[in-house]
Amino acid sequence: MTLKEAGNSISDRNVVMFAGKGGVGKTTCAAATALNFAVNGNKTLVLSTDPTPSLRHIFNMREQQKPVKIAGSLYLDEIGVEQVKQMWDGKFGREVYEVFSSFVDLEYEEFVEFVSAVLPGMRDEFMVDYIREMVLRNEYQKVVWDTAPLGQTLGLLDTPSMLAKHLRTAPRIYTRLKLGGESKRSVLDIIKGWEELSAKDTDFLRNEVGFVMVTIPEALAVEQLYDIFGEFARHGLKIECLVINNVIEDITSDFLLTKSRQQNMYISMLYERCHDLKIVKLPMFPYEIKGMERIKQIRERLFGDGPQP
């Protein structure tokens, strides 16, 4: 099977999110998928929200403008920590700071760091909101989202419930605080605004984003998948496609034969336990995937638009 055959979960979505543990090839798959959308006539953005992004490296791009045009209708962007702080400014940061600074002597930058530590999902929450608003503005026909490693992505999913828990005790504290100097809103109202924002973003994830999980046929990666599927299901999110990357196809030595047999054991487990998913196998290549020509080769294998073995 190819991602082209996977159908609506990929081709008809405005946003496709690639998730997986670090080092399994999700960035490569995201790059190839974005290229496929662009080749088929869609203005496409491939976007990384990984704190240590590698999209520019994979596309061999040195230009630092944001976003950067790669070729044709394909664009690339990477969201960093500073950009997230700007999002915070644009939403609620200054209003909340007005209230807290009335009784705490804290500079604004220190305050942002404090809130980031108290609510670790804030960074991810604003990334989701950034993408949601981008889709609403119709800036791109397709957005391919290369996420952070799975531990951080799952933290994103818990943000709305964290805020809801906080709000249960917030009134006893925040209703007694002064109003903001400029906004004249109580901090309780502002935090309720966070909750509303989280609800919008969760709805966006559930209804408008197609999820593709990327893994490799090794013990630890396979074992982690089942817990991950459960976490996504708990939040009402459905993973529809699974890419098994780095599958050995060209057996030219005893070492590769032994490794292939081991892989086949895990691949069989994945097909048995993930029978409700559309599964695509991507071979191991004998070279680093870097530059447009090699990304094209990944696209050919993922979408079936080129030579197949």
C-alpha cells in the first residue's frame, strides 16, 4: 500500500500531521508528502514544530527567511521558541502580566518563562493555534506538520485538561486580584480565555488534521506504539496511517539477512495489531536523505508515483 491509496485521511485533509519517536524518519516522510502535494498543484507549507528541527537540513536550504520558498508552490517554515513567545504576546501574555505584576515584582520575560514552566503545554498549544489560524486564513491549500518527538506531542494533548483542572480552583484566587491596568479584565476571565482557545484547538485536531504515525521495525519503537495509540484515542484523535520506515529489502549479506528476519517479526506484529490502520512500508536507503532529488525518491515510494520493486 502507498499513502496515495490511503485515501481521504491524506489527500483530502488540509493539514497532515506526522508523529513518531525521535529518529524514525517522520521529518523525511513529512518533506516527501509536502512535495507530493505541491507537485499536484497545491500551495503547500511543510512546517516543523520540533525544538530541534531538521527540515532545512533535509531540503539542503540555507536561506533563513520565514517561510522560505523551496520550489514552485512548496514552502518551508520552522517555529522556534522566540516565535512562540510572540504568539503569547499576541494572545494573553500582556493581559495576564498586568494582573500578576500588580503584586509580584517580575520582569515580563521572566514571567513568560515562569508560565512556560507552570504550564509546559503552553508552547505546543500555541503551535496548534498558529496552524489553525493559518488554515482559517487560507494562506496555504495544504499544511504538512512535522511534530516534536512523541513525548512532547502527547504533552500537547493534555493541555486542555490541565487548564480545566486549574480552573476548578482558580476562582478562589483570581477573583480577588486587581483588574489589569489596560484591559480591565480579571485574570480569571483571561484564563477562561485559555480554556476556550484550548477547546478550539482540540476541535481543530479532531476534525481537520490527518494523523500519520511513523515507526521503525524494532522492539522499543513497536512497544511504544500501543501506548501512543491509546493516548490518541483517549483524546478523540484517530491515527489512520502507519509508515514503517527503514525496512530492509535488498539482502546482500548474512548481516542484512539476519536483520531482515528480525524486522519481519516486528512487521508481522504491526500488521496483526494495527489491522485497522493503513500501513505503508518504506525501505532503508543506503545513503542519507538530503536534497530534493532524494526526497523525490521517498515521495515515489510513499505515493507510488515512481518505480516500485
